[in-house]
Amino acid sequence: MKIVFMGRAAIWLSLAAAALVGCRSTAPADRQPAVVYRLVPQFCSTVVPVWFFVDSVQVGVDTFRIDVAGGDHLTSLPFPTSVGAHVVGAKLKFGSPWPDTLVSLQTGQVFTDSLPFYCS
């Protein structure tokens, strides 16, 4: 599991805030934290469906396009979540070449989960 630290104080503050407000976010929709997934291809041309997860719950699926007719599509839409610590991940249909990532998100913050990808 990758761990992204935003500072120990931020993590403790996020955990304390989460304990006070429960699972609901009090941030306006335009200030909600979000997760974006970005495929980082290495020498390949393909179409890749990827499933996205936040806290082990599937939040979406997207089909990335790498060096194919019609242009590249390498970045997902943002998936809003709540302030606090989250485990984000992505999987292919038959497994996951990417480890989960632990992030602590603040109001309005957008975290980009980079997904290295190599085709043979």
C-alpha cells in the first residue's frame, strides 16, 4: 500500500473532524475533496477499462484510450468524497497491478492517483 502523507497534524485533525461530523461532509459541493485517476502509459497503444474504488467501494469505471484513433483519454472525472483519511485504488478486470493508496484529504483538495501502465 502506498501512503501519501499530508502532514501528521493534518491527519490527526482530519480524524478528529471525521469523529465530530461522522460520515457526512459539511463542505459545499464545490469545496468537497475529490479523487481523480490518471493512467500513465509506457510504450503502448490500447484501450483499458479500469474500475475505481474509495474505501473499498466502487465509485466508477472508465475506459482509458492510449494512442488510438480518436485521441488519448488518460484522466478520469473527479469522484467527490468526504474530508478525512481514505484508501483509494484502481483495478483491471482480471486483477490489480496497482497498490492501494492511503490519503488524507482536506476541504477542496483534489488528489490524483497515478496508475503506471505498461503494455507488452
